[in-house]
Amino acid sequence: MEFLMTFVRDFLGNATVLVALIALVGLLIQRKSFPDIVTGVIKTMVGFIIFGIGAGAGGAALGNFQTLFVQAFNLQGVTPPWLKTSPPWR
């Protein structure tokens, strides 16, 4: 029983799989054909993965700018603790 719960938690804990399941349910409700369902689920998964990669790259770029602004303008306030270190160029 514990193995089953661990599998379900790990499987549904993955956001890509969860979004793909939601797309699957939507396509089944619309009574799409089997090839349309498979295509729709795969496109949803690939799109969500690509979106996550882009969001990670954008977040990393903004994190670098935040470090730059904190050091350049001596900002204090709502900044994560790991950004309060000195920049690598000093």
C-alpha cells in the first residue's frame, strides 16, 4: 500500500504529468478521436516543459539583475538572503 501511495504522490507531484492529465480529461470530454487525444496530450507535455525551461531562464536573468540593483543602489528590504552577498566582480 505504501508503494502505491509513493508512486501516486511522485507521479501526480510532477506538474507536467498533472497538466497532461487535465488536458487528457478535457479531450475525452470533447469526445476527440484517439489520434487527436494522443497528439493533444503530447503537445501539452512538450509545451509545458518548454515553458518551464523559459521561465527558469527568465528567473535566472532577473535574479542577476536583482543582485546588480541591490549592490548598485544599496537597496534594503525584500530581497532573498542569498542575494545579499557581494557580486563576483568585486
